[in-house]
Amino acid sequence: MSHTLGIRQVQKQKTRQALLDAALGLLEEQSLSSLGLREVTRAVGVAPTAFYRHFRSTADLGVALVEEALGSLHPMIRQTVATAEDSDQRIARAVQLIADHVDTYPAHVRFLARERHGGVQPVREAIRDQLARFAEEVKAELAKDPESGGWDDSDLMMLAHLYVDQMLITASLFMEARETSDEERDRVTRLATRQMRLISVGRRHWLG
Amino acid sequence: MSHTLGIRQVQKQKTRQALLDAALGLLEEQSLSSLGLREVTRAVGVAPTAFYRHFRSTADLGVALVEEALGSLHPMIRQTVATAEDSDQRIARAVQLIADHVDTYPAHVRFLARERHGGVQPVREAIRDQLARFAEEVKAELAKDPESGGWDDSDLMMLAHLYVDQMLITASLFMEARETSDEERDRVTRLATRQMRLISVGRRHWLG
DNA sequence: TGTACATCAGTGAACGCGCGTTCACTGATGTAC
DNA sequence: TGTACATCAGTGAACGCGCGTTCACTGATGTAC
């Protein structure tokens, strides 16, 4: 059997995860820069001092949340961008996956939207770095397209950033639509699809 | 002479403005949900209780800052979108105006980017409402274009939102580039210009 | 397997501090006559 | 213009409270022999 964690390590990971989960819950109604260490431990049911066994500060916990939030998003994007027959199908799948992701991990998505430009520098940097990695991956997939003939590296990077930003805007729109009607969600789906298509049309006629 | 304010009113406005300015300064390194009333009054040099003569809470002050920040942005956009000969010139002017605006009101721009998805609901709503008004105005200008023949209301609204979101992304990129090199600013200028052009190309070939 | 010692995740008391809010106040400005 | 009263922006003391951090601790788990 492969290296099994001891009881102590398993319990420690559980507490750590409980702190992350509790923090994410509390962050639905405030930002990280006002999140208190005592709030988090109170929500979990451990002593305030236990916090220090896992994180140096709430900023440090925030950086850990970034990893968790974008780690779960990473495989999704790559799969969607890679496996599609034509442009319209790729767009439809991407929009659907964003909608599903927002439904499945709403708190993570909210956290990212909120802290991307939030008041805690190390967290902003962690998000920026992860988004740059996304753009790199999208760029790599775009480069495989036959439509990318004649596009140099900076062209593709620009286009990749445009798609990544557009995905974030779409996620943000779905977040806003979460607690309203189904019609509103449909409206967002159509709007996002059309905006992506418009970028796609621009791509095909670029310098052409 | 038109209705002159008394000495008392003038002084009150000065104190109010000093509170807004001090808050904006403090918000460069934190978000509104962690901004303390005492911090703000301390920075201005008045007693903490003086705060209540002007605002009910820091959230209330935040809403006032939204008005101030987007009020100064409103005339700029309209003028730029309205007075341009061709698409490329319009884009070049818009990008230049965004760059200038970020240079002139960096703290306001940072505040908007940070609080748009921030932890204070009334402030989020105020920003969302103002951005919707922007999109309406951009839509009205787009409708005047000859290129808008055959576009219905929802088409134009989608396009207007796409442009407004793109302007915010561009402002955000200029913010990030502010404290780095001039070459970085030029890179952002070129990137933003190309992204806008791509949307513009997409627009011309939409359903065409 | 059993024993003796080391490790370390979580505890709980204690600290000094800044917070938001209340209240009665002061004194310059505004107003009525 | 002068006087007597009203208004109200800003004051300063006081309050109870939750905060982040320190410290010595406990006792279950891990390890060496």
C-alpha cells in the first residue's frame, strides 16, 4: 500500500479543510480583508489559537483558497476548449460548462470575482498568476486550430486573454442570475453565447 | 446672484469632501468592508462622531464614492463614442481616454474595480446601476451608426455591454501597469486597441 | 509485543487595543423682529 | 442695524465588545528500542 497518512495527519487535514470551508462560507457576505481569524475558528468549533497551526494569517488562508478554487476550474477549461468539432459547438459547451461550474461551486466563483481586485495583495497576485496560466493553456489549444495560421505568439496571447476575460464576465453574469428566474439564466446563456460568437467571428476575419 | 450657500453649508461640504477624499486614500490598500469610521475621521482630523453628521455608515459613504467616481467618467465616454470619424479612430481615442482617466483618477478607478464585486451590497448595486446606464448610453450612440442597420435592440444592448466590459478590463490593465515601465503601458495600449478592433471586426461581419 | 520518551494539534486564560455608538455639550452661524 | 433666540456641525467622555496574539498546557499519536 502507498504511503498512508497517520491518524494525526488525517485529522489535521480535516481541520484545515473545515477552516477553508468555513471561511468560504463567511466570505459570501464580506471580503477577505475584513474576515477575522476568530470568526473562522468560531464557525468550525475550534479554539482561535488552533488557526495558527494551519495558516499564518487570513491572507495566507486566502491564498490557499485561490489554489482550491482555480484548481477545480483548471481541468474543466482544458477539456472544453480541446474537444469540440466546430466553433459554435465549442462556444455552446464552454458557456454550458461555465453555467454548471457556477451552480456547483458558487462560493468559489464569488470568492475569485471578489478578491481578484480585492484589498489583499498576496491573494490578488495568486489569482493573477493562475489566470495567466489559464491564458497560456487556452493559447496552446488555440495554436492547434487550423484557423490560427498566420497568427503569431502575441496575436494568440491577446486572443487567449480575451477569451479568459470573457469567461470570467460570463461566470459573473451567471452568479448575478443565480437567485433570480430561470428565464434570466436563459437570457445570460444567450447573451454570453452571442458575445463569444462575436469574438469568434472577429477572429476569423482578423486581418483577413 | 444665484442662491449662495451660507458659511455653515460651505464648511459642511468641505468636511464631507475631506471624509470622501480620506476614505478613497485609505481604500487603496484595503476594501470598503474593512474600512473603519474612526480611521477615516482620524485621517481628516475630526472627532469620530462628526462622521454621523454626513453618513450613516461606511457603506453609505461608499455609495457616495460610487456617484463621485462614475460621475467623473460619464461625460468622457459619451464624448469619445460620439465624435469619431471611423472605427479605428474611435477605438484609438477610447483607449487613450481610458489611459488618461486612469492616470488622472487612479484611486477612483481602483475603488470601482475593487468594490464592483466587493463585500458591501449597496455599493455593488450602485455600481451595477451606473454601469447599466453607461451601457444604455453606448447603445444609443451605436444605434446612430450606419453599421447598425439590421441590428435590433437586444443586439445593440449586447454589443454595448461587450464594449463597456472591455473598457473596464482595459482600465484594469492600465491600473496594473501604472507602477511599472512605460513600455508596459505601451503594451497595454496595443493589446487593448487590438482587442477592441477584434470586437469591431466581429460586429461588421456579424450575421453578414 | 511492550515500554519509555518525543512530537505536536488543539486548548484556554490573559493581554492590550481599537472599534462603533450614545449622549449631553459648545459655540459659531442663521433668523425673526 | 441691533438684539434675542434657534439651529446644528463638530466635540469629548464613556460604554461594552470582539479582535489578534502570547504563552504554558494537555493528552493522543508516533517512534525507538
